[in-house]
Amino acid sequence: MNLLKRLASAAVAMAVIFFILYIGSRYHVQWIVGLLLMAVGYLASIEYVQLMKRLEIPLAGPEFLIWVPVLSLSFIFFHGQYAEVVLMFAVAYQVLRYLGETPHRMGLNQAAAGVFGLLYIPWLLHYFYLIYLGGIGQSPHVGAVNALVVLLIVWGYDAGAYFVGKFLGRHKAFPTVSPNKTWEGVAGGFGLAIAGGIVGASFSPVWRALVFWDGFFHIVIVAFLISWAAQLGDLFASKLKRAANVKDSGTFLPGHGGAIDRIDGLLFALPVFYFYFHYIVRFF
């Protein structure tokens, strides 16, 4: 029953995301994807504040959370040209906010948690928007397919790791942090990550030309890198939750836990995908 709920909620979430990606490209309203990122980032940031509270590092919630939409809007306006400047102000505010806190160790922990939270959630999420914008000027709708490819690779890894680990897993990979993770699941996740990238690439002739003619090895390499990045993101979130003594970060999606639970692997995978295809392959 829990598996059915998990699959149903995942299908609904995927349908919503695909619809928004399509609308953004079809009608040239890329900002709608930025608004989606802002909503997801805000929910995840609320969970982050709650986790910090359980860790006895109380953040000034409203003063931390206000920077999430501000950062997201800075990505949307001017295609993120001044996002680094906004991030600088956001980080500076987190430091100054707790500068006078005593005891000083608590003030330092609060400042560090505030700065890290902004980098961990809204800043890493902004790479999704850069990936999406990378297709502007290309045809047809390459930006949406850029985003689709990275999503399907991450989701493919998650699905492969979960199902292969569940039914075939024997050797524990990270027993102290995530006891259910197995090396068989890691291998299965990598295989399905490649499949996800192939499926995503099939939606655009530009991607098909790259993957099926110019260099299939690009999908294999990026699937390998993203698999490890996604696994690292999942392990970090598990460590964070274990430290806070909670099973899930929240109840955002039935059967899937909170918003952080849903994007933990994606957060670490996005910059890997962006840097590989933007700086190494120079694909967008």
C-alpha cells in the first residue's frame, strides 16, 4: 500500500513538473520554472529551519526564509545576471544577524547554519534554472529537454537504487548513515540513470544528435558523475536527519517524506550536470 502511494504521488509530481517545463518552453514564459523552484525551495527551507531547531541551532525563521524568494527572483530577473550580488547580501545578513549573539559559540553556529542553508537549498537549486535557460535560442525547446535529461538521470538513479537494492541488495554500502543502501542498489541506480538520460535525450533532435551520433559516452560519464553526486546528496540529508533524530524532513509528498527528501540528490547533481555540459562539452 505504501509503495502504491509512493508511485502515485511520484507520478503526479512528475506530471506537474513536465507540464510546467512544457508550458515554459512552448509559450516562452521561462519564469514559470523559476516560480516552481521558488516554491520548492521555500518548502525545503522551512524544513531546514525546523531541522536546525531540533539540532538546537535556532534560526530566525522569517529573516532566513525571506531570502529564499529574493534569491529565486534574482535568478528569474535578468536571467540570474546579478544573482551572485544578491547571494552576497544574503550571506552577509546571516553573518551580521548573529554577530552579537551570546554565547559566541551559539552565534557562530547560527551564522554558519544560516549561510549554509542558503547555499544548500536556493543556491544549488538555481543551477536547475541555468540548465533550463541553456536551451534559449536553440530549437525545439532544448531548455526543457536539458532539464528533463537531468531529472530523468537523477530519478532513474533513485528508482534503480531503490528497487534493485530492495529486491537484490545484499552488501551494505553505508550502514552507519543509511542502512538500506546497498552496493547492488548503487549499481542498479547507475544502470537506470543511463537509461533515464537516453529517454530524456530522445525528446530533442539536438540531444539525439549529441547522444546517439556525436558521443554516447557523454551520457555514460554524466550518469556516472550524477549517480555519485545524487548518492552523496542523499547521504548528507540522511546524516542531517539522523543528527536531528527524525525519519523524514517533512510530509511534503505522501510516501516520500518532505521536500528535502525529494530534492536531496538533485541538489548535488545539478551543478555537476551544469558544469559538465556547459564548461566541458560546451553543449549549452
